[in-house]
Amino acid sequence: MSYLTEERKMIQQTAREFSMNEVLPVANKLDPVEGEIPMALRAKMAELGYFGILIPEEYGGLGLGAFEYALVTEELARGWMSVASIIARGNGLWGGINDEQRKAYFPRMARGEFLGAFSLSEPDAGSDLANVSCRAVREGDEWVINGTKTWCTFADGADFIQLFARTSMPDENRRHVGISQFMIEKERGKLPPDVTGAPIRKIGYFGWKTWELHFDNCRIPASALMGQEGRGFYAMMSGLETARVHTAARAIGLARGALEDSIIYSQRRVQFKRPIAEFQMIQAMLADMDAGTEAARQLLYKACTEIDAGSRDAARWSAMCKLVAGDNAMRVTTDAVQVLGGYGYIDEFPVERMMRDAKITQLYEGTQQIQRLVIARSLAGRGG
């Protein structure tokens, strides 16, 4: 079956032209120096509607699904994975918000005027998100927040931080209960009052700064609570399926870029009076890179279809596509460096950037080991 309708092909082609003409040149210029995605590029993405792909039309978005979201993401990641990631800073909020909050936030978000950073992880709460210890205590008409958060990408550049903090002490048998979700609005370019932090040094993903944050009696209004108090973990989990296919699409974009650059290089690079593309060992590497990337893409399309259909099996499919796509991206980008030889190891060619960026697709939105647990538990439920 073909997943690509004429409308989807048009969306894909528009994103491909934008990525190759406007995103890739910026990536080649700015990376590997850590900096910021240019505002002009973000403005163009807003014009194309990329911050509102998943936002309903009644709020100014495109009202499309996970499939279209993934199509655009792959194309943007082909240019620069950091740009493919910024669309997740719009496109709605994790579950648990009410109609009033949708009306207040979604139209601005769809226009690219209200982009967020997500503050979930802590030094002792990564894969085990139920271990959140950052505290929010109610005092009159305010919440007072204390604790440390880590891996908060875009904390400085965002218009808000979506924070998950504990509002009641955990029951050892139900540790996920008692975590609440907060919206901390802030000035773009700064951290919120009574929040300090420092960027974390990374090996890639250089279109962003990723922060460790320290909340020291940070006071926010009572209205900053999103959804029901103590139910933030469920809101957190409700967005993971879409987040995982977004990561898979980024991984596929990276792999495709590495493959395409390897093909071009192998056709131009001459050794022993022949293009290295004529050597069987190079041909075998390229064939494996292509097969692995296409297999990951088809798995992504299946996972997106399951999510858009509201399938109960969507969690399993999203975990599988994230697992396969992330591992494939690391393998393909590493092989691309090998095809280019010494030239693959310098920043004159973008495959080294792709390899550095690929590694993180095996880590965030749940490590590859967590994806295997999700899949295994799904299989266990099928027994009988």
C-alpha cells in the first residue's frame, strides 16, 4: 500500500525544498559552533504553518496528524536536525489542558509566537520519570517551586517552560501519582525569576542550548497549574507516542542525508583510477544504508497511521519505529564517515555533524532500552 496521498506528497515536497534551500546552508554555516537557530528561519517556518501542524484549525493550526508531522520532520532533519526539533516547541501542549488554555495558547503557538521548553528530567529522574523530586508547594494564590531540573533544551529562548514537579509526597507503590504540570511563562531570551542555570556541554545538537536549571523559591501564580493537580504523569505519558515518531523521523532525516552525501562523494572520489562507487565493498555499504533507512521509514509510516487512527497498539508501534530508526541513524551516519574516510572526520563535510546528532536519537524520548521494555510489555499482554 502507498501511504503517500497527493496532499502528503505536496506537503513533503514543500518541506524538502525549504530544507535544502534554506535550512541546509544555515546548518553548514553555523554548526559545529553552538548557537541559535536564526529568527528569520523560524519566521519562515511559522509562515509555512510548521508550528501548527497538529493544532486544530479552529485555533489557527493546520489540523493535520502525526503522519504529516513526521513527513515535515524528516525533511527538516535532512537539512539540520536542530531545525527539525524546533517544531516540537509548538504544535500543542502535552495532555491535561482545558478549553480555556487551548484558546489562550494555541493560536499564538501556531503562529510561532509562543514556543516552549519542556522540563521533565532531573539528575535522578531520566528514564524513571516517576522519580521526580522537584517540589511545588501551594502558598495562597501561588505555587513555590524548589529543585533541580536537567536536559531542558531551549530554556533561555522559549516563551514558556512546561514544568513537571511533585505536589504531594509519593506513595512507594504509586510513585507516578502526585506529579503536576505547570506553565511558567517568561521573557524570551531569559530564564524565569528565581531560576538559575548553565548550559550543558554537548557533542552535537548545536542549534540549541540545553540547560541544567535550579529553582530557588520560584513563585508562579496558581493559574499556572495545567490540568488536574497530581495527574501530570498521565499528561506526560499521553504525548510520548507522537514524541517518539518525531524522534524517529529526525533519525530518518539524518540517515537519508548521510546516505545521499555518501553517494555523491563516492561517485566523485577517484582511487586507483576509478570512482570508489564502483568498488563492491562501498556498494555493499551504500546498499545496507539505503535498505535500513527505507525499512525505518516504512515502520514510521505504520506507527503514524496507528497514532492517527487512535489505535490501542500505537505505543508499541511508536516504540518500535523509534528503536529501529535511532539505531539505523547511528549506523548509517557512522558508515557515511567511513565512506568519506579522512574527509568524513573533518567539519568541511556535514556527515560528521549528522553522526554527532544521530547519537541523541538513541537517548531521548526514552532510551533504546526503554523502547524494548515498551515493546516487550506489549507482547506480554498478548499472551494467552
